[in-house]
Amino acid sequence: MSDTFTAINHCLKVDGLIHLLPYDEKRVELLSSIMLWNFIRLNKEQKTLFGDDSWLSEGNKLSVTFNGVGAEFQYQLKALTLGMYTQGSGQGMDPLSWETIRRNISNLKRLAKWLEGYGIKSFSVLGSLPELRLRNIIIELVRVSNLQKHPSFAQSLLTAIYWLKRYSVIKNELFFDLTNEYLMPYTLLKKQRRNKHSIIPIQVMKQALKLCEVHLTAAEQIIDDWYLLQTQLNNSISTLPKTGFKNSTHIDGLSNYESSWLNENHEAIKNLRKYTFVLVISYTGMRYNEALALNDDAAIERNGKYFIKSFLSKTTDEIQCLEWITNEVTYRAVNLLSKVCSIYRQRAELLLRHHSDVLPTKRAINLEFGLKSKTLFGTIPHKKACEFSLNTKLGKSSFNNFNKLFSIRLSQQDVSELERMDCNYQSVGSNHRNFKKPYAVGDLFNFTAHQFRHTFAWFIVANRLGDLDDIKYQYKHLENMMTLVYSQRGYESMEELIGLTDSFSEFMISQAMEDMVIAANDGRLAGKGGQNFIAKLSEILADDLTTGNAPHFKNMEELITFAAKHTNNFRGVSHGYCTKGGECKVRNAADPSHCVNCDSYIATPRHLPHWLVVKKRCESQLATFEKFPVEIKQRFNAFSTALNDNLEAANIIIDQLTIKVKEA
């Protein structure tokens, strides 16, 4: 039985604020044997004592380690860990996530090792050192850490040191003043150098999603026969001899023909887990670790709408349920994978019920773990055996290594898109061989997990701005998803997504405004709103752009920046821009003739190809219409009127957008 709070009472004083009790050998001896956590892990029973060199709490996948430093430092690091995990920054405050604690303790341990080189055995000693010695220690740490090259360590160390102050481990403000003085400049350097993760170009994303759907369809076609054979294997477990399970969970209960069929079709079921994972993070905006934590029953259908259910317990004792809006294909994939998982959960239960006395210990514990955890992506789909995994992160050997799933080469259009979005680099990881190296046509796209979340956030904005024409059908749920994003600010898992959509919105509206202003300056804007925009721009800038005496703006860049910052109701459609945004009553891209004479409608040269297609299509359909018998023409007269309206609108816009060419 665990006794975490007994340990807390022996090493922390909690009275509104939190203080570490001083190091004492008798106190440490008493604490060492206290059980903190006891639970079933992947292949073993996990017991964590206070005196252990590494700790792992239930529900987490990686350990916090304390080895490599002296006894006093170890005690302080362990007490800090308990405090951060149960109390946070003060009594009644939210505790930290295990992953955040791991980072903090790792950086504090690194600092402790450095201090031991100066004969310092405890963080508390830093509060009594003279200023000159403290300065020398910190200056040398900065030099050896090469913060000019690795400025992120400065930020990480400052974040970790905060907890030494918060828990009154160091009571002298001088130490904190000096660390801020020497480390803060490097945190600013980190911000200056930081690159946002690349988005996935639309055509690349389209190919990846198409491949996922192909594999999903392949699995759907064989699932019923596969399920029957696997159920047959499960039903044979109770009658099979125990000797067959002394070394593994392999079940031999099929005929040669059935085994042959299973061998031929197993790849489709094996691949299902991989491509379902991609669909989930592509169509929901989840972080990859949130997707990895999904349970078997995550797929929900309600009144023709589809959701993926996740449970959040990151920083609170109370578990929160969040339903992520998704599309039908993701719902189908998660539902299908859940059906596959159900076979292996049943198999684990039957193996433990009938053969637990002979199963290898590690295998039996693994089966117990699988029955308890029930994570959607934690089931390894063997042909005739049973095994569960603990997915901690994405890596080269993990089941969802994206660059093993997809080999997609970039076109000129893809590269141009990355350039336009200011993210044409193959990696943002400083250790990657292609760090900050730009893509060229023909290069394989380098997929990372974060890109899918960034791309989803970008698509939310691009959908609103009309930039998703050739992939829009796959993202019909985006409008509902955007409502969820902006209504769920209380959920921590949404905060980054909100930030991403806000930053993409600002960036893309800025680009649209630049497109409009440049086109207006050339006299190449169309639509009633476009003509008004040209007149207004001339009034604002007059002829003073050349003299530098503009009444409101010094140059075009200032105007663009101002316009982007103060443009809230901005919406894009495939054939132009609408400045009414959500207030627009028409919102009909299929019949754009209603937009042309609206004061809020603007078209730029980038929309000219769309209008040329509209013109050609209308002329072709009208020509066909003229061949109809008179009685058919009368019945479909409204159709003819709509075509003529759109043709007239197309001619107006094309004429306005090409007038400069004619004059030249």
C-alpha cells in the first residue's frame, strides 16, 4: 500500500506556503522505506520507494531519476518532486504534470552536479555564499554550457530554479538576481532564433490522407473474416494444453487454409493502427501524446456528427472528458481499431483465466497491464498471439514513424507554399542533419508529429479564408471544430491550439491584406468593394508615398500592418475576399454573382484563375442549354438565368482585373 502523504509530512512543511524541511540522516532513513506508488506496469509490478534512485508514478511512462549526485541533493530533489506532484506552487494550487517535473528535476540535477565540482553539497548553501563567488560559479556555468549555441538550457534552468525559491530552499534573493542577470539574455536569444514547426503542404497532406483512407478501406473489406478467425482462436484457448503456453502466448488453433488466409491478410490489420493514428491527429488537432492515450471506446457518433473522446487529468485530480469534433473517416478508423483491440482484450482475459499458472511472469503481467490500460494504440496486432505496448513517444522504431509510412516528394507548388508560409525548412531540431535547410523540388517531405497539429490549426484559419479548395471536402468539420477551439479555453490541451490558430490567423490575414494593398496600388482590384478599396487607398496614401509625407502611414508596410491588426471580420472564399466575415448573409461560393456588386467584396489577381474557370464553365453550359427543346428550356429557365448572372459577374471581374494589361 502506498503512503505518499506520510512521506510529504516528513519532508515538507505545508502551511499555505511550502517549505522543504532540512536534510537530516535520520529523516532520510525514515523516509527511505516509505512506499510511494505500487501498480502494474507493462511487464512487471512497479513499486516505488522514497529511497529509490528513480521514481515512476502510476499513469506515467518515464521515470524521474536522482542518481549521480550526493545524499543532500538527492533528498532535496525528491522532496521537490513530491511537492510539485502533489502541491504545485502552494497549498490548494494545481500540481505540475509528471513530464514538467521530470524536466525541472533533470535541470536541477545538472546544476547540482556542477555545484559539487565546487565542493557544494546542498542547494541551501547558495544562500550564504558571497556575491563574488556566486558570480564566478554562474559565469563559468554559462561558459561551459555554451549558451550561445544552446540558449534553450538557460530558459529551462531558470524555470527549474524558480522552484528553489518557491519552496524556500534558497532564501537569499542575491542568487536569483544573479541567475536572472546572466541567463535572461539567452532566453531572449532563444525566442529570436525559434522557428515554428513547418506546416504540411496541402497537396502533401492530401496524398497522405488518401493513403490512410486506402488502408482503412482495405482493413474494412477483410475485418469480418479476420474477426471470425480470431474469435475461433480465442474460443480454443480453454481446451489447449498448458504446455503450449510455457514460453509465449502463441495459439495454434487454425487449419492450414485458415492460417494461410491470415498470413495473406494480416498486413491490412497490422497497418490499421498506424494509419488510424495519422487520421486522428490530422483531423482532430490533438497532440500526439493525447492521441496515444485514447481508449478503445473513443469513437462517438451523435445525430450524424462524429467525435473522438479523450480524458484529461494532466494537472488536476478530477478527470475531464473532452470530445474532439472529427469526420466520418476518422470515426470509422477508430471504431474499426477498437473492434480489433476487443479481440486481444478477450484473448488476454482467457489466457489469464485458463493458463496464468504456466505463462511466463513477464507475459502474464503484460496481459494484466493490457486489460487495465485499454489504450487504443497500445495493442500490438499479432496474428495468433497477444501483447500490449506502452507507447511513450514517437521515434524511428515506433509503430507510427511517419517517414516510414509516407514517402512523398515535393513539387514546385509545395515548395512555393512553404515559402509563402515562411516555413521552408526541413527540420527545426538543432541536432537534425537538415536543420533549417530549405526544401528543393523533389525532396522527400520530413514529417513530424507537431506538424499535424500546426497544419490543423492552419487549416482552421485557411478554411475561413477560402484557401482550402482542393482538400476542403475532407475538412467539412472545421467550422464546428473552430467553435470548439474557441469555447474550450478552460482545457489546457486546447491552449496551444488556440495560440496556433490565432498566430496563423494574424499571419494569413496579413498576407491577404498585402495581396489586396499591392493589387490596389497597381489598380488591379475587382468587385464593388475592390473599387472602393482602390479609391480609399489613394485617399490615404495620396501621392505622398514617393515624398514620405503620407498623412497617416509612412509606407505600404505600415498600412498593411495596421490593416491586418485591425481586420477582424475577414473571410476568404475561393473567388475573393469578404470583409463582412460572419455577418455576410450570402456566403455562397457556388453562385458568386451575388458578391460582385457588394460593398464588402474584393477580388485580386490571385482570384483571376477562378473567374476564368467560371466564365468557361458558364459559356459551355449555356451552349448546351441552347440545344435543349423549347419545353425543357422553359422548365429550366431559372437555371439559365443563374448561368447568365454568373457569366456577367465573371466578365465584370475579369475585365477589372485585366484592365491594366489592356492599357499597357
